[in-house]
Amino acid sequence: MDYEGSKYGQIAEENFKKGYNCTQAVVLAFSDLYEMDEKTAARLSSSFGGGMGRLREVCGSVSGMFLVAGMLYGYEEPKDSQGKKEHYERIQQLAKSFEEENGSIVCRELLGLDRKKDEPAPEQRTEAYYKKRPCAKLVYLSAAILEQYMKEHPLN
């Protein structure tokens, strides 16, 4: 699918280039759509960058997409089995869209890493960093996928 020209994708990519981690970049891109101050949203999503604290598991941009989907479409009642089922279907659909574009939703696989986790210290964001890492484009894509989903499934 063509995700070029995504408003939220562009905001997410700009957020990433400002220094936010991949999850924060996506979550903050949608801050105009949910009732949470940006400081709280940034803190809530801060643990998921680098595939969850640089463990290189699920891509942080995908986690951000899931967090926003939960804020916008999620269920809240613990016994709402139908709501839970529908939301998990939504999350699986979003993951599938991302995986179809990239072959995986796993950070280390997307980055071509042969190790499972990295040191906790983040890398410096230099021109070389942005050239070797697809992260800016991945945050764009996650936000664009969610934006497309929202067009197809308007909020009530």
C-alpha cells in the first residue's frame, strides 16, 4: 500500500529526529486525538523504544502504533470479551500491515542485528546513525498505517 503523504507519519518522523525514541515518536504524533498531556504520553511510551528498552523485541514504532490504537479504539471493561476480541483483531491487522511492508515486526530483525539485546545506553543520533538505521522510516510507516486504518474505521 502507498503511505506517502501521511500527516501523522511526517509528525512521527520529525519527532524521532528531535530525539524521541521510536515509540514516543509515534505516540506523540497522535497527541491531538487523545486526552493525555504530552509529558505523560512521552513518559508512558518511554520504556518501549529500541524494541522495549533496547531488548530488540517488538519494534518500538509498532508498540507506539498499538498504544495509540488502544487509546483510540481500546476496550476498558475487564469482562468485555467481545471488545477484547475486536481490539486484538485490530492489533493483529495493524501488525500484519507493518509486517507486509517490512517482513517482520521484531526490532533486531528489522535492523539486521545478530544479537538479542543491546547495552542500555542509546546511540548518539548523528548523520551516520540516520543513514544506517531505518528507524525514522519505520516510525513514519507505523503512524501512516494507523492513519490509514483510522480513515477506514472512523472514530465514533
